[in-house]
Amino acid sequence: MLFTVPYFAAAEDKAADIGLLALDVQPSSAPGGPIFGSVTAVNYGSMISMSRRVAFYLSVDEDISQADYKIGEVQFSFLRPGEIAHREFLGTVPDIIPPGTYYAGAVLGQGFSLTPDPNPENDVISHGTVTIEKTYNRPQEWFSEKIEDIILDFSNDERALRNLPPLTRDTALDLIALEHSRDMAKRDFFDHTNPDGEDPVDRATRHKFNQSRILPGGSGFYGIGENIVKIPVEKYVYGFGEIKNDDPYEIAQVAIESFMDSPPHKEALLLPVHEKIGIGVAFDGKYYYATQNFF
């Protein structure tokens, strides 16, 4: 995704100035275990940037440095002035790290540039803490919520490509979608109609969601839309190759590709009159279930 921010003059008038804006890392892992996170960077400068690597660390204190435990890295290349970019990583916690609580951080590497970095103070960022346990227990609730967030981003990316307005996340629709995903995972079915005979409109009615609206042109409309997908976490499924259980980005990507490959699901996602979206993800130990509800 591309965003722009207002340009603020750097210390040197003609230079790229990449700064780290945000960092998010899963809340727990274990020595030798997987760890997922993401980082957001911006070019505050007046020139396009060259390539800069970002390394991720776990530190015993908030002073993040290259001497800490490295858990992964990504690269930012050719950011235009004012451009904001986002990268995800799936790293590995070092085997030698003792169990305990650590600060998560990221550091921009020096990279290659014809001009020096005018503001190195924005090259380091920290974010909360990560608990390193003796054995790995996936923080499943965090994973499911992260998949939901990425599905929202991908959904609006698809709409933006077609000059459609973005969908706004709606907490009431979230609840309806999450309930249906959890129900499919718990009762082992995959359908818009649950074993009790409830369809999406019935579920929205039970949740007292107002499904009436007036469309452009004055015609009335009643009901909600729904997309569902069931994603097995195993090797070589549905032509997508191996799906890694500990990579929320990849699972969300498979969900969106599945929707876009299905004409009715694609139509629901891209329907111009849809303004709101609810997203719910559940996992039964073998399959991820994702539900989108639209209004």
C-alpha cells in the first residue's frame, strides 16, 4: 500500500531520510521458535531513497542496538519523498536466548546512499515486550486478530485498484463475522447457513444489526453480504504451495486470493454500495476459517 505524509524539510535540503514509524511483534515465542512482526517506514526527505535494511531485535532493555538478539530483517527500497511503506517478517528466535521478558525493537542499517542520513535519531524504534517461554505456544488470539487486520488492508487494496472507496471496519459486523467463523471451527462445517438453519441475515437479525439502508438513487435495500473461506494449514494446498501456520500475512493473502478467484466472493468484496466490513478469523488446529460481512 502507498500512503503519503506532508514533507518536512530535513537537515540537508537534498537527501533521502527514511524513518521508522511503527513496529508490531507477536507477544510471545520460545528459543528456536518462529516470531512474526511488521514495521512501517517513511521517507521524510526530498529525494528518493536507496535500499536500507531493517533488522529486528529482542533486548533486555529499551536501548535497542545491533548487540541485541537478532530475530529477522526486511528491506526498504526506493521510497519516494513522503511515501510510507509497510513490511512483514517471519523470523526465528535465537536458540541461545534465555526465557524471560524482552523489549522488541528495530534498527535501520546504513545501506547505500550518495548522501548521509540527515536524521539518524529516527533509525531506531522499540515496541512493547515479548515473553520468551521455555517451549513455544502460539499466541493464537493475537495471530487471528493480525490476520483480520491484514485481510482488511488487502480488501481495501483490491478496491483501491478499481477506484472504489475503502470499506470501514465495523465492530458490530466484526462480532457477527467472528461468531460465524468460531461456529464453523467448533462444529466442523463450512457454509453460509449454520446447522441451526441461520443464514447471514438471520445472524445479523439476532444480533440486532440494522440491515435497512437507502441506496443511491432512492431504492431500498435490506440484508448483509458475506464471504467465507476455509484454509488448511499444510503443504501444497489449493495451488498456493505450503501455507505457514505462523505467518499471518501469508494466511491473509491466501484468503484474499481465494475470494478474488471466486466470482460471487469477488463481487461481494468489490460491490460499490458496500461501505462497512466486519472480519472474523478462527482456528481449529488444522483449518483457519475467515468470514467477511458487508453492509
